[in-house]
Amino acid sequence: MHYVGGLAMAKTNKNETDQRQGRWNYLLTVIASAAMGAGLTWMFVSQRSTSAVHPAFASPSPSVQSDARPDVSGMSGGQAALVLGNFAYDHQHWAEAIRGYQEAIASGIDNADVHTDLGNAFRFSGKPEEALNQYTIAQRLNPQHENSLFNQISLFTEALKQPGRAVPICEEFIRRFPRSEKIPAVQQELSRAKSR
């Protein structure tokens, strides 16, 4: 699932911002719908996290997205990089997604969603330490960003094989987000981590 948070953009006029936000919301809706069927890992719509979470407790499954590359003409360099990064992410082209998200961040689209999606792309590329770094940055940028904290849980339990490190994160998640739809999954992972 994808988790969507606020999208930080460079200063632009209101009309341009509204158009970009509309495109972004459409992409997020499509991504979230496809991800929901993928299981616990995609339990969110925290948005592509706005950024897509993509994990949460599993690997992404192939998505039913169009293979047509999005038209980014008329977009700023950062917005185009983000859209192309999201496209690559949805098609599991992790190296391209990483490049797109890094370019978007360098261009000023630096928010918790983009860092979470970048972390997910690193994770699925077999680079869990880089993923953890991006999730940590996302939490610093926005402590209320559920997906970046949520994804750390499965990163520790599945990718890093350090369930003990997941326990305090699970407890923190439950404390900070008691009404989250992800609570059942977090409680399940907490139980598993404590039993290991």
C-alpha cells in the first residue's frame, strides 16, 4: 500500500500547485488501490508513502499499472523525477526508482513520503541499511508519518533479522498511532518479535 502525506513543493503559483497536487492525488489513488490487495505489507494508503509503502510486511507483488511511461513534459525537474520514480517503483524497477527519488529530493521535493518510498526501493534492492536511513530521515521530517515507522518494523523483523530491535518500534507505533488501521499488523509483529 502507499501512504500519502503532505507533499512539500518549491514555491509555485497556486494554480500550478493545484494541478500538481491533482496529478499526485490521482497517482496515489491508483497506487493505493493496487497495493491494498497485496497483503499486510501494503496495508496502507499512507500513500505512496505518500510515498508508497511499500513494504510493510512483505515484498510487493506485481502491480496492474500501465506500462506506458508517464508524460512529464511541462513538469518541473523535481516533479518529473518524482513521477518517474513512482512509475519505476510501481513496475519494480528499483534502481530507476532510487535515481528518480534521489533526483526529486535534490530538486527540493524533500518530504517524509519521498524518503519512505526511497527507503522501500532500497529495501527491495537488498540494501536494508540504506532503507533504514531513509525511514529515519522520514521520521525526522515528519514524526507523524505512520509509514516510515511502520516499515521499520518489518525491516528489522524480516530483512535485518533483528526482531529485538522491532519491539520498541512496535510499542512506539502503538503509542503514537492508536487508531491506525495498521495496529493489528503491528500487534502481530510485536507478538512474533517477542517470541523470538
